[in-house]
Amino acid sequence: MNKLEYINRVPISKDNICIQRDEKKCNNCGACKGICKSRIGVYDNYDMKKSKTPICIYCGQCSLICPNKSIHEVEDYKKVKKAILKGRNIIFQVAPASRFLVGDEFGYPVGKNVIGKIVGTLRKMGVKYVFDTAYGADLTIFEEANELISRLKNNEKLPLLTSCCPAWVKYVSEFYPEYKRNLSSCKSPVLMLGSIIKNYFCKKNNIDKPIVVALVPCTAKKYEVTLTNDVNYAITVREFVKWIREEKINFRKIQASKFDYFTGTSSGIIFGTSGGVTESMIRYVYHKLTGRNTPKKFLEFEEVRGLNDVKEAKVKIKDRELSIAIINGTGDVPKIIEKISKKEAYYDIIEVMACDGGCIAGGGGPKVNKITNINKTKRSLSMYRFDRNSRLRNSYENKKIKKLYKELLIEPNSSVAHELLHIEEDKDE
Ligand code: SF4
Ligand code: SF4
């Protein structure tokens, strides 16, 4: 690696598939280095002098913080535009956090849920179907919660490490490969839904050669979609906004529209904020192990919410007490791993989101408002408000998931579910 390249700024390799730097716009301010080092825990956390290629987990936080828009995502939306013009079958899925972020760019209050406008805009752009990634999140809960129950029963591969954040999965591979076996084998909600769209929906409806696109607040998804054939492109919220402006679409005036077939519960929606995956998983595990409806304390699971660097909780379900840790930003992972290694702490579940706050502060999000804790809190409160007001607040209440198991998957963790929804091998190879 060129020494000069990493003195003031993060080094970015030419073949990085998620982010690139426009040299003309960089004034060497050092902001990218600061966030990568302190909150993401990558810069300066490996032997940079010896490394031939810079390590990057693709989180995109450097692109979010760069004041000069020098670091930017590798853009894919033009390929999608082209495919629409060619009349291809384009199917979009919209990630939970995206709907709470796009509005920032069009003058809505921070954290406003603008999902109807997003779906309406995609229809105007010529997209054939628009689905809700929260469906993929509900499906993840069915698979991952049952994986957890089985690991607890057999007392193996604990703590279970969540696997829906691709930057975190990459981080484990780079810095703690000995913990790779602890990662859940579940694909992320985006990949799970992509797999079901292609292997179930398109087959059932005779849709030929679909192109599945995920609208995400994340740059690392661009890397994740290269790992399987489930999703063709991941485009960030920023790319989507740029596309809307290029098309001269008046987002505020667009007629709101609803999702097509696949929709999720609000358990799937709160995946977009730190602690949300765990909260949703506990709601399901409680129901599965007791046969009862989720109690209020897990519908408002305060201990796992908020922006603290590390959140810990203990949960008693029947006779088993579960220890949980939520890590907010990969920069805080080493201190928890150290505690585990020294046997100073024990956890059954560890949720990690590489970006501080989770996907609501994802590296592909809007830059128009500063990514302050106040704004992150506004977004996550908006998400929790949506959850509180929803009729269906548990993944196990999603009837279309039950139908999917009946028609295709048989039961969670079945061999067909494993074939379509899990990655058994190393997640980054
Ligand atoms: S994408 Fe993330 S890991 Fe890569 S250089 Fe930027 S901040 Fe660091
Ligand atoms: S944050 Fe942007 S402008 Fe500042 S050093 Fe990094 S790339 Fe250059």
C-alpha cells in the first residue's frame, strides 16, 4: 500500500466494489480516517504498512461523512434504468430503513416514513413489482430464531452472531475468523426475499429473467449481492434520490402506492435500527417456546433500544435465561470479544450493526441532514412509533410467510429452507 495514501485519509483500493474516491474533490480533511478508525474499527486496526491491499468492510461511513462528496458509492442505478428501457422485468424490494431516509432529501421532517411515495415513484419509473424487504426480515426471524433455539438445545455455536449486516459479516472474516462459525447461517433479509422472489414468485407467475433490485441505505449490500444469485443490484438511497432528480419526478406530488404481494410485519421493520433484530427474535422465541402471545415487555423491549455503544439484557423464557449483547458500531466489537475470551462475560446472542445506530444511519443514506444522534433518534423513534401503531407486530403473525412454508419451505430450517435461505460456507468467499 502506498504510504502517503493512508496518512490523512482512508485508503481505497481501485477494485473496491462498493466505494470509490474522486481525487479532484478531496481536500485531505481526514474525516474519513476518523470515522473508519474510531467507530468502524478498521483504519489502523491492521498492519497497514505490511498490507498490500487496504482492508475495507464496505460500510460506507466514510462516504457519509466526507464533506466534499469525494468518497461515493459505486453507482448501479444507471444499469437498472437501462434495463427498464429495454423492457426487462424489474422487481424492486425496499429495505425497512430506506422509507425513513428518502424523505430527508425532499424536505420532509427527519425520519418521516415516505414508503407510499417511494412505491409510487418506482411505479412511475417503470418497475413491474415492488415488495417489502420487511417480509424477508420476518422470514429471517423464522429461520434465525429456530436456529438459535436449536443451538441453545444442543449448547453449540453460542453466542449466535447475527448475520444480516454484510459489513459486520465482513468484519468478522477479516478480524475474528475464529468466530465465523458462530455467525447465523441465515442469509440477510434482502437475500432471503431475493431468493423467494426468484425461486417462488417468478416461477409461480411465469416471470422470465427477472432483475431483482434492492433499495437500501447501505453500501455494503453491493458486496453482499455478489455472494449469491438472489439479487442483481443493490442501489443506495442516495442513488435513488439522484435518479428521481434526473427523471425530474416531483417526489412530493407523486401519488402514493402500495406494495405488491410480499409485505412484512412491524417486527420486520424494526430490523432497521440497532437492537431491532434481537427484539424481533425474542418476540418470536417467546411465542415459540411458550405458545403464548408476546407480552408487553418484549413489544417495548427498552433494554435493547437506543444508541449506547453496547447494550446488554437478560431475558428469562420458561426456565432458560438468555444473555444478550447489542453492539452499535463494529468499533466496539473488540472489547466484547476480549471479555468473552477472558471468560468475563457470556452471551447467547450478539447482534452487531457496523454502522452506529443500525441501518437508519447506513453509509448509503442521505447527506442533506447531519448524521447526529438527535437525527438518528428521530429516525428510530419514527420506526418504533410505526411498530406501536401496527396491527401485526410479530413475524409469526405474517400469514404470507406461513403460506410460503406450506407451499414450499415445509418448516423453518428444513433442507429446502437451507438450500434457498442459508449460506453454509464462509460468507465472504
Ligand atoms: S467503507 Fe467503512 S471500512 Fe471501508 S474505508 Fe470506509 S469507513 Fe472504512
Ligand atoms: S473525508 Fe473526503 S475530503 Fe476528507 S480526506 Fe476523506 S475523502 Fe478527502
